[in-house]
Amino acid sequence: MVQGKEKQQIASRLKRIEGQVRGILRMVDEDRYCMDILAQTRSIASALRSVEDIIMENHLNTCVKHAFESSDPREKQEKIDEVMTLFSQYRRGL
């Protein structure tokens, strides 16, 4: 669960991304140059990756850390499996 400073950072970035998406919609409606639109979509993709980074760091520092501090080997393995699945998805570009 994301809380505190990280939650505020994520909310702020997502609101900015929301504004960028609206801006792209306007650009499409105004028949703007394709390359300009693509530049904006790349910017949004980058901004979303930064949100993912914050969430992943939070997950590692909270949920994963908690699992590894516990004495439950099943809980530890679940977290390892989660992280490995995510890494695998990133390598495939999902």
C-alpha cells in the first residue's frame, strides 16, 4: 500500500499525466503534426515509467521487506515470484 510522501508524488505525477493526455486529445482534434503528437506520447510514457518506479520502490521497501523479515517462507517466495514476474514482463516489453 502506498502512503505518505510517495502517495502524494504519485498523485501529483498522475494529475500531470492526465493533463498531458488531454493536451494530446486537443492536438489530435486540431489536426496537429503527427511527430509533435508522438513526442507528447513519449513524454507520457516516460512519466508513467517514473510512477512505476516510485510504486516499485515503495513495494520493495514495504511489502517485500515485510515478507523477508517474517518467518514465513511461503510469504517470502510469493514476493520473489511477484518481482520475478514483473521483471519478466519488463523484459518482454509489456
